[in-house]
Amino acid sequence: MNEWLRIFWLPSTTVERLKELPATAGVYYITALWIVLYVGKAKNLRNRWRTDHHRYQQFKLLHPFGRLHYRVLALNQIGSYEKSQIARFQPAWNGTARATFWNLLGLFLAIWMRVLVYAALLIGIISIVIYLFFSA
């Protein structure tokens, strides 16, 4: 399986269910519609998101498309693993202090454009199936 897709098979949660994160060390990914936006690490995933995480407001804006995927790791592994994941995915939010209006507008447009493309593809596939079914 493609390494990029593996993170989407990891356990995940939504912004409303952050209290259900495990109280263990790990690396987490903020994603929306197959886009990795941020990679972070925590000694305790639940506590990291219980207090006001600096990306919480941005993550909240992604609702209903945003997910927080996480991988539980040993405490001595999280630093190097996080660095390798940041190098692999080069997420847009890593390396930026706070999101500006223009960054959030770009994110909003990127997500909704993907929604429109996925909807158009779905409608196209349904149309083809209906055409093939009724033309036979």
C-alpha cells in the first residue's frame, strides 16, 4: 500500500470527539479530504488536545471534513518519527506560526473545490450507470 494512504487507515477522531484520544505518546496528523495539513507529536495525545492546541481553531474550521489521525508510539520514537513524517508530507501548516486570512481562504477554497469535484464525479458515474441500465 502506498505510504501516503496508510495514515488514512490509522485511528482517527473528529473535533467533537477529541476527549476520546488515548492518553499515550504519539504522532498525529490533521487531515481534510485526503490532504495532510499538519503533523505533530505529543507525550500525551489527550492532554495535548484538551488544553487549547494552537491549531484547534483551524481544525475546528475543517468540520465536517477534518479528521485527526494518530499513531501511538513509544516516547523515545515520537521525535524522529514526527520529523520523518513532516519531511515526507511537507504539510502546509507546519512551519507557519498562525494562519492568516488568506491561508484560511485558500484552505476553504481547496476543500470545497474537492467536494465539488468529488460530487461531479459521483454524479457522472451515477449518470453513466443509469444510462447503461436503461439503454439495454
